[in-house]
Amino acid sequence: MPAQLQLPTPATTSTPASTAFAAPALTTSADTSANRNSALERRARLTARLAKLAAAGHLAPLARQISSLGGCARPIRLTGHRTRLDTATGQILDHLDTRHLPAGELLVRCGNRRTTRCPACSTLYRYDTYQLIAAGLRGGKTVPTSVSTHPRVFATLTAPGFGPVHNQPGAAPCTCGTRHADGDPLLGTPLNPQRYDYTGAVLWNAHAPALWARFTTHLRREIAHAAGLTQRTLRHHATLSYAKVAEYQKRGQIHFHTVIRIDGPTGPASAPPAWATTALLDHAVRAAAKRARVRRQHRSASGETDGVQPSESTVFRFGRQIDVRAIRSTDFTGDAPVTDRHVAAYIAKYATKGAETTTGTLDRRLRFLAELAQHDLTDHARRMIHTAWHLGAQPQHTHLRLRQWAHMLGFRGHFSTRTRHYSTTLTHLRAERTTWRTRQDDAQERAGEGRSVTDQQSDHSDRADLTAGHTDPDSGHRAGQRTKSGRRVGTDTTMVISHWQYTGSGLLPELAHLADLLAAAPKPRPEQAARPRQAQRPGDRTGHSADPLTAAPAEATE
């Protein structure tokens, strides 16, 4: 095994100071030229270091290690070791030590779902979310295909208005008298910021998770009432399954997109009762959204909840814009306005977007309010963050942890949730991907094109290795381990002993430069027989939808 590779540390260079009596225009030109020369010099230094690594024979293993990251922007760097043992025989199946890896560290994908943080990992997350939602609508991935015949609807629950904002009310102009384009930065901003209820807007976001939980409770009550049953006996006749995602409107308010389905008493494998229809589910969703209420709670100094008389300022509810639509199957039958393919693509799109993509706020937490001066934010987002920060210092709002979630404009709930019986899990999808890659490696080994263990260390399966023995997925979804003699051993008799230590995030300068070169290199196109190009309907691509699923609800102007 090669010794641990010690990458050179980038040297610091000092930029020549500009002349004190130079003209402003000349100074700007000189600074620009100096910065350009400094960037070229740094690139030349990194290229020279890569040339030394190539001469030592380390460049090819490093390139394979970085390529296996799939373009992750900030991979996690770990040091340590991992050993797999066969508990039946005591034989060591394989051993991995980061000292024997090309970079001397284990590189693992960050797995961040935010598009602004890591486009590569967020794309993979969006594809997995598409498969998760689609499986609950048409079956597959451990879900029976009979769920496609169950009653299901796609609902959107919005927030109430906290003041007039610039919007696009159909064919009519905005209240300000102008017609705003889609990319107009004024969309969603208040017409009169001085009279906008920023306090109510932030507190509504903070209470939105509790409001959603109250909605699901009322939804079961409404379904039981429409069926002539009690809420306790409803579970013996039907099961309510749903998946939802939280999206930010341009005005900074949370609204929920949800897929709701009625199954039989044992889940998706059982047929729903005859009284369970799409019309009944539509009525129940609308009634539950109107009845859902959450009262603002004030905490006393002792930590107990003080009783507050309900009023319009202390009770939170959903807005009047409630959209409920039936979902038809993929084969475009029926008269429903949307299909399961469109719904899955629509929800997956918002699974990787946060408040930073629509409202223009931050994608990470604030330690100090003064950090806002370093970011280019919209005035509306800045005032929302200021309001959340100052409300978080008040004793009656400490339980909401508004300062911790100020960058999310007060919302502190899960962006995506689902019931246990809705469909598969992200863990199962990742385990299937690991199994597929393992089979590909086995096929390459049988063909004489296999890679060594050190070249395979950055695959996504290494993330499962970090938690082996703690949260092991279903053994039927993970491939067994192969011994040195080529015999495959099942995971039931495999024990993993590992120790990992976090060393940092992001690639070192030389590796980052190598990653840029690999990304810019042209990919060879495999030769294949030409075939006629088939027409593709909008939304046929996995995780994408060319046409909008529904018309976006107009921003509330109350």
C-alpha cells in the first residue's frame, strides 16, 4: 500500500501595493490586472503540483477518487479505518484505512438537499424524492400497484394575508397599477412596508408546523364524520396516508403542498372501503383546512403556559386560498386536471429549495445579527429576519427559538414529512442504489476490469458504512460482502468495526483544481446505433416538469 500522500500547502503571496499618487481609473485598472495575474499564477502553481503528483503516479487514483463524488461541492473529509468481519468464521472480509487512500482521507458526499449549497447532491435528493412520491401514487419500490386506484388528491394550503403585496392577479394589473413580469423583484414585497404586519408573518411561520398537525387531526375527524363513523373506529375501516412538502412564497410565508390518499385498514396493500371516494376526500380536506386553528401560547417565567383569550391576533389559521385537485393516473385517463407524474415532479422540485431561492434570504444560520451586513438581501427578507431576531429575545417567544430559525423567517418545522404507510423511504432508495453499484463492480471484476478497494472508497455506500451496526437498512436490500477468495457472505453474518474522525469539509486546493479540470474535460460519447427521436411529453423526465402543475396562488392582499 502506498504511504499517505502529503499534499503541499498553498503558499501565500502578497499583492504589490498600488502607487499612492495614481489616478483612480489607473488604480482600478491596476488592481484588476493584479487580481487577474494573481489568479493565473495560482492556477499555474496548482497545475505544477498536479504535474508532480502525476510524475509520482498518484494523479490517476486521485482522479478516480474525486470522480466518484459525483460533483459534490463540499465533500466531507474523514480519517480512520473500517474492518468487516465474518462472525461465523472470524475471517476478515476487507479492511480500509485512510492512510492507504490516495488523498490520505476518506471523501464522502455532503448529501445537502439545498440547491444553493451543493447542486450535485441536491439533484440526487430531488430524484429520490420524485421516486418516493411517485411510488405512493402508482406503486413500485415496495408499494403495491393497486394504490393507483385509491382515492387521492393534491392539496395546497396557503397562509393568510398580513398586508397588501405586489402580485400578479391574473389578467388584471397589480394594486400598484403596473403589470409585473415573472422575474420582477417587487413581486411578494409589501406595498407599504411600514404598515405590513411583520410580527404576525414571522409568528405564523413559527406556528405553521403546529397548524399542520392540527389540520391532520381535523382531517381524520372529517373523514370519519362523512363516513358515519367515530374517529376511533375509523382505523378499522380505512387508513389515511399523506406526504407533504413546505414551500416559501415570494412574500416569505410558508404554504404546504400535500398528496393525501385513503387506503384500506391495513395500509396500501388493502382496498379502501366503498364509501371512500375522491369527492369525500376533497370535501374533508377543505373542511379540515377551515377548521384548523392554533392559539398563540405565551410562556411565563416559570415555563408554564399562560392562558390567553383567543382573538384575531392570537389565533393562527390557513388562508382562504385552498386548492384541492384530484390526481389521475399516468396513462392520462379520467377527467382530473393533474397526473401522478406531474405531482411527483412538482413536489420533488420544492424538496431542494428553501427560503433563499424565492424570498432572497440566507441558506444558513446566523450567529450574530451583524452578519446580515455581509449578505446581499432584499429589504423585505432583511426586515423579516430582523423581526424574528428581536422576537426571539422576548421571554414569551423563547420556546419558538426564533433566533435559531431567523434565516428561515421563523419556520422551524420539517420541510418534508410523510406517514409511515405512504410509500418507501429514502433509506431504501439509497440502499437500492448501493446494491446496484455493488453489482456493477462485481460485473467489472468478473470481466477483469475491477477496481481496487482503495478506488471504490468514495462510493455512496461508504455513508452506510459510517452507521453500520447502528442503523442498518433491510438486509434484503444490501448486497453481501465478498471475501478475498471471491465468496459472497450475507450481511446477517457480517460485523463492521469502524472509527472515523471528522477533519473538515471541502476539497484541498490541489484536489479542488483537479475537480475543476475533470469537470471541464469533455466526456467521450459512447458509440451506439442511431434511433429515431421520440416525442416526449412535458414532465416525462424523472424529477422534472416542463409545465407548471397548477397556477401559483396569487399572493394574499388582505
